[in-house]
Amino acid sequence: MSAPAVQSFYDQIAANRRRSILLVLIITALLGAFGFVVGFALTGYWQGGVFAIGVAVLVAGLLSAVSYYAGDSIVLATSGAKEVSPQTAPQLMNIVQEMAIASNLPMPKVYVINDTAPNAFATGRDPQHSSIAVTTGLLEKLDREELQGVLGHEFSHVRNLDIRFALLVAVLVGSIALLADFFLRFTFWSSVTGGGRSRRSSSDSGGGFIVLIMFVVGLILAIVAPIIARAVQLAVSRQREYLADASSVQITRNPAGLERALAKIGSDQEVLEVANRATQHLYIVNPIKKFESRASGLMGTHPPIVDRINRLRALTGQAPVDPQLLSALAGLD
């Protein structure tokens, strides 16, 4: 039996970036196609499609700007995070300083969340305005190497501009949702008030049939497109987690630390009470466990823990972990 192939973290980083870009292009293409169909169906002209795209992007962009500049403060406040210093958390601050030097990034603000469930997240619009928060459970249950792996992962999110990348995706997904909501509402009120007479009269012209087809396609896309866009958005989130894992190894040069940390965090059954559906994607491991009632109906924001661990093992040529041996992880992440 041949030994497992060794894959460098450079290979993983490049592959995950390619997949992320491809997924963004898919959402962009979906927005363009949907916007064009809606605009054409409502106006009967191709210029209407371009205008519909522009309006949706503008509105979603304005909403995202608020999140871009104030989102980190909101997330930290709702998480109950308290800022710490070298005097109040010397070991944590020492490791953060190590990771800042290794990643060639400015020191972020460091926060601690008083919760026994081990987890961590990074936020901020760029490396100059970044914050990292960890739970007290993470500090109590992980050793120094494991903490380095987790903090390397969070520094990677900062260095890779993942918050900014996520906002770009959110703008595109939000634009699709806005277009769908507008089109469905317009269709409903048009049918109630009889405003569809202009479209029916236009069907007498040569291009009326095309407009009718576009209208039907628009109705279908108004239902399907937001679902597809959300699924792609979650896929982007998962790819950025893979990317942060690989980048963490690049920073720490120690895949074993992050591997052990993921296993500990993923198998821990304590519930992180301060986490919610709006913030769950920020954490290194999904804080909403599968056995929780609030997890029902949620689509995965993170890759499976076993898959992440096996990708880390591939960096050193180790054999994949048998999922049956980590059944607890498969049931919790």
C-alpha cells in the first residue's frame, strides 16, 4: 500500500482561493442573469435589466456599508466580549503577539468571552482594524500549541481579508434577494390592481411573446435564485475556512496543533450561548451544535471537522482519520 501523498499548504491555499473566486463568479453571473430577466420582463427593454441590477446592488451596498464599518463592534457587543491586556491575560497576549509577528500583521485588539464552550472568531474590515475574541473555555481546555493553531487560523482570516470577502458575497446575495422580493411583490400587486394590462397589450406586438417568456422565467428565478445564492454563499464560507486552516499552518508550521484543537473544539458538547445564526459563520468551529433545537433547518456554514482534520494530515503525509473513530465530531459539528 503506497504512502499518502503529501500536499503542501501552498497547494491548499491556491486551490481554496481558486474555488472561492469561482463561487463568487457564479453568484455574480446569477445576479446578472436574474437582474436582466426581471428588468426585461417589467420594461420590455434590455436597458431595464441593466437598471434593475444597478438599483439592487446600490441598495445592498448601502446596507453592507453599515455592516462594514460598524459590524465588528456589534458582533463583539452581542457576544459579551471584554477587551483584555498583557496585564489581565499575559499568556493569551503573548501567543497573539507571536502570531502577529509570524503573520507580519499589526497587533489586533484581543477580547475574551466568559463562556466555558471552547471557540474563537476574528472580525474587522482590514488588518489595521481587526479584533480577535476567544472564550474562557478555549483558554482552559487547549494547550499552547493548540492555541497557536486556533489563533493562527484567526490571523489568517484577517490576513486573507475574509471579512471583506464575505461582505462582497453578502452584497451579491442581498442584491439577488432584493430583486426577488421586489419582483414577487410587483407581480402580486400587478395582478391585484390589474396593472398587468400594459404587458398583455404589449403581447400583441412582435416582441410580446419574448417579454411573456422573460416574465415566467423571472418568476421561477425569483423563487429559486435566492436559495441558490444562499447555498453558494455558504460554500464560499466553507472554502474560506479551508483556506484559513491551510494559512494557519503556513504561519505556525505546525499542523498538529490546529488538528488537535479542531478535534477538541468539535467534540466538546458545551453550548456557546452567546452565538446565534447571524454570527455562527465567524467562529472557527460552528458554535451551534447539531443536537440543539436552534440548529434545525440550518445549512452548514463550516466544513465537516473530520474533513478539515484530514486535510491537515495530508500536509504531513499522514493517513486520513477514519470517520468512525471520530463519530462524535461528525455528530456535533
